Amino acid sequence: MAKDPVCGMNVDERTAKFKSEYKGKFYYFCSGHCKETFDKNPAKYAGGHM
């Protein structure tokens, strides 16, 4: 399981409908809204600080 970097929800990487790549790493999201939020400012969320 991966953690959605925006909301913190656990997401199964194998079935996730929403994902983004940033600096060579994939991030998985529970919803399109969280993906959209991440994509607007990935540096804010990619560091793992919540």
C-alpha cells in the first residue's frame, strides 16, 4: 500500500486509478481531486511532510 501524499489515505498501487510521476518516483492518489492538488505543487507534497 502507498500513502496518498495529499490526504494520507492508504492506496493500493496495483488498483489505483490516479497516479503521477515526479522526479522519477510514482505517487498514488485516492481521488482525482488529490491528484490534481498534487500536480499543481508536487514539491509541497513529495517530501513526505504532512
